[in-house]
Amino acid sequence: MPETAPPPEEDGGTPPTSPTSTATHPPTSEEADWRARALEAETRLAQLEFESQSLREALAREQQARAIDRALTSAGAIDTEVASLMLASMLEKPDAKADAPDIQLLIETLRASKPFLFESALSTRPSVPSAMSPAISTSPADSLSDLAEQARSRGDRRSLLTYLRARAGLAL
């Protein structure tokens, strides 16, 4: 037999409800609204927590990349992009997984295995000027004004280029 609501009281109000009678009645629209809002808030909270965690991880990766770039620059890396990619691959190895990897140790390992990525490897090579930028061969007697006078008097390209190269060398 279905349960029916008690009849209204004589003063026109509804009779007081007992705790057992509210459990058997369907929730009112206000309760349903609050439950829907609570579920929506919990869903939104879960989304925001996930987004916050992913942003924290991205920030940590970016900070590590900046630290690697600074360390490579101070170590004298010629091509920091290639060196940082190689360091990133070294960091992804299972034996390199640590809370705070020692970047300087990894750079020294990279320097030992790939010395051509760092400036110290270039300092042992003799510096030979290229065909497009020959060394200025001026004697101490040749001053800039003497070279300018030679370029004016001779009128050939070679003396003009010698003067211009000497002037550029003095300006630097």
C-alpha cells in the first residue's frame, strides 16, 4: 500500500515532518539543485586539479631546460640546442632518474664523449682565416693614412681593400 502524505492541519499549514518521513519522500527541487551543484563543483575541482598538476609539471620541465641552457652556456657549449637535446636524452635514461640530477656531472660526461660541442675543443686547432676574410698583412710602417694614400694614388681594388680591411680592423 503506498504511503500518502498526512492531511494538512486545521490552521492551514503542513504537519511537522519526522526524520523518517523525509527519507521516504522524494527530494525537493532545491535539494536536487544543491546535489547537482555539488556534483558539478566536484567535477570542476577534479578538472582544475588535473590542469594544475600538468602546469606544475610543465613549469618544472621548463625550469630544468633553462637551468641546462645556462649551465651549457657557462660550460662553453658551441651549439646549445644540440647539447641540450643530448642532455635531455641522458636525463631520460632510467639510471639518470633522480629528484635533482647533477647537471654539471652530465655536462662533463657529455664533454668527455662529445668534445667537439664545446669551445675547448676548438682552441687546440690553429685558426686559419677563410678565403672571404684574409688576415690583414700590414707592416708597422703602414698606417691607416698611408694605406688610404696608396688606395687613392694607385686606384686598384687590392689597395682599396687593404685600406678598408685595416680601417675595419681598427674600428673593432
